[in-house]
Amino acid sequence: MFDAVPATASATGESTVEFDADLIARLSRNGPRYTSYPTADRFTESFGYRDLLRAVADLRTRGTGKPLSLYVHIPFCATVCYYCACNKIVTKDRQKAATYLAYLKREIEMQGRLFAGINDVEQLHLGGGTPTYLSDGQMDDLMAQLHRCFRFAPDADGEYSIEVDPRTVSVERVHSLRRQGFNRISLGVQDFDVDVQRAVNRIQPEAETLAVIAAARAAGFRSVSIDLIYGLPKQTLDTMRATLDKVVAAAPDRIAVYHYAHLPHLFKPQRRIDEGAMPDSATKLAMLQLCIERLTAAGYVYIGMDHFARPEDDIAAALRQGRLHRNFQGYSTHADTDLVACGVSAISAVGATYSQNVRTLDAYYGALDRNELPVARGVRLSMDDALRRSVIQKLMCQFELSMEAIELAFPIVFRTYFAAELAQLAELERDGLVEVGDDWITVTPKGRLLIRNVCMVFDRYLAAPAARGTAAHSKTV
């Protein structure tokens, strides 16, 4: 295996992450990514749209309304990428998008009325699918509807982002997106190697991607992000090294390096992946180590899990200031918001509830035709859920927590309430992943890559032996 890489330092002098391949190989297991707690697999159909209405009514009654974060899901793609695990509809019939947009605008109007008076928006994210599957005119229409129904903070104070497939936009379209109000853009790249691209059915010329990045800079986007994936078929250390060199040269503000989770029993497109061409576990770990070394050497700050950012980027500042948050879009700079999500399969987080929309177009259209919000399932958090969510959020986003601070926020004695969990943490402490003091639990640089393992200790839904290692989740590293 590979030797441990000592904790590196960012350009700000902050300790980042230590790579220990032997430890990762021994401890990595299937587990949640904790974009929520309870995780989405714990949502139930007994929670419906009326429960969401009650959650918003509670906000009004208690006067606890927060600024909003909006998520809008555009499910359409023109072609299928074999690795993709998103809820998507692959079609070249553009009329489907027109129909969907008409219904999406109805849901946005309903949500706008529901949150009337408490509808100040500080964050917007369009995801998919491929949001730029919509034409420029359709995007104008969508953004106008959002601004009719919600009050947006000024450009300088809000984060308004969109996921873009560089194959779907021209330089002119990038400038149009900026004019429409987006100030952060996220580009799917995955890998620059042509053989890898062919293996996953995503041919994306490097020049095309670089042109979009240059256009985003020229248009005045505040932040440009690039998504990469390691563990894809045909990838080698050499191809990964070449891709990283090109990415570093392009100098994006944020970089996400995701581990490819091969779950063909859940995601049909992945059945087209040639499993024999996939790198083995040792090679994937070496790729991860290479990514960490190359990006931190280039001055990027390790944010958490699979995210890196330039020290001056907003998300790096949020990490330094203890404002980092984690939601269904990953790490976020806006912690103190309620999340309102529109579109098929989109998940809202309002007050002490999560609610997920229906997953199919027919069910989505049917609910809206009945003048109902298209909620399919969700959960209302118990006190225990809220407590554990707070603990997991602090560990995921700050890599430490104060037991006293938790006791001030919840009616518990931490060491008594979490006696069993602290016993489990002692095992991770022996492995060097955490340090447990009189008041503080601190995740070490060595434990940061295995932060999901640390958080799983506090997940009561994994307590049953049958739930451990469930195939519904990817490996923790």
C-alpha cells in the first residue's frame, strides 16, 4: 500500500488532511454522505404535502422564519452518461421540457404563496439533469417566475448557481446566464481523457470546457467550479495526473473530486459500464492520494470529503469562520436558511422537516393538476433527530464539536446521552481518527477523509446490525 502523507497546509496556513491508505482500506465501508439527517432512505410516505404546510405554519406561528435557499430540479438530458446516478430523463423531444416548465412554474407559484412574507432568498441552485437543456428563452421565463414569487437578495449578497454541461452552452449562452442572475457556475468535467470519456459515453473536448471557463470569467461569474470523478473505467494514475494538470492550469475556484459509486442494481445506465475496465481498489486510493497532493500543492484548501477551494473563495471563508453547512447540494456557504426545492424528486428542508417531491413526471403533473404540492414522502424530526443532525453537521463541516455547546442547545448531558457512541469513538480514537477530550471531540487530519465513518457513530438508524453496510450507500472513501 501507500505511505501516509503528512498533513499538508493551505495557502492560509490551515491544516488540511492526512492520507493513510492502509487505514482507509481497512475502515472504508458503505455509509451515508449525510446531506441530511435523517438520510433520505429514512423518509416515509406517511409524510405528505399537508405536513409541509403545517411546517411552514409553524414557522409563522413561532416567528422562526429564516432566509430561503431555493433548489430547482431540471431533469432532462439529451444523452445518457453511463456513470450518472441522478434522477434524469434522457430525451431529444424538447416539447417535454416545455410541458415540464409550465408545471414547474405552477409549483413555484404555489411555494411563493406558501412562503409569502417570509420569502427572502439568499441562495439559488439549479441542478439536474442538465439545467441548460432549457433554451435561453425558457431560462428567462423560469428566472422571471422565480423573481415574481420570491424576493432575492442583491447579487453581491446572494449565491446563485447553476450546473452546466459544457457541451450544451456557447460563449454567448454563458454571458446570458450571468445576465439572468447566476453568479456561480459549476461545470461537469469528470475526466479530460478521451478514452475515459468514450467509456462513460461523455465525449467532451477539452477546448470546449476551457472556452466555457473563459466565458464565465469574462462574464463576471464570482465562482467557477469543476466536478471530477475518480474510479471510472479506463482511468489510470497517468490519465488522472494529466487531467489534474489541466484542471489546475484552468484555475477554477472550487473543485469537487467524487468517488465513482458503482451501483448498477440501483442505476440502470451504470449497467453499460465495463466493470473489467474499472481501476481496482488500490489504484483508486492512489488516485485519491494524487488528487489531494496535487490540489493542495497548487494552493487549494481541503474543505471536506471531496471538496477543495481557493483560499479566497466564499466556501473557504465559510470553513474558516465556522459558517460551513451541508445540504443536498453538498457543502454550502449559507447555513442559516430553510431549503425550498421545486421539481421532480427535489427535497426541501423546512423547519424540523424534510419533504421529497414525487419522482415521475406523471405523478408530478397529477399532483399539481389537483392543486397540491407534489410531496411524495418526508419526515418530521424528533428531538433526538434534531440533536443528532446538529452533531453530524458540526462534525461534517467543522471537524470538531463542543459537548458543552450541544448541552446548551439541547436538554441533555452529552456524556450520558451518548455513552454508547463515545465508547465507539474510543475505537476510532485508537485508530487516530478522532481525539476526545473533556469537552471537545476533534477529527484529526487523518480522520477527515473518513469523516463519514465518524458521523455514522451518531446515526441511530444504523444501530441495527442489518442496517450496517447497506448496499444503498456508497463506500465512505
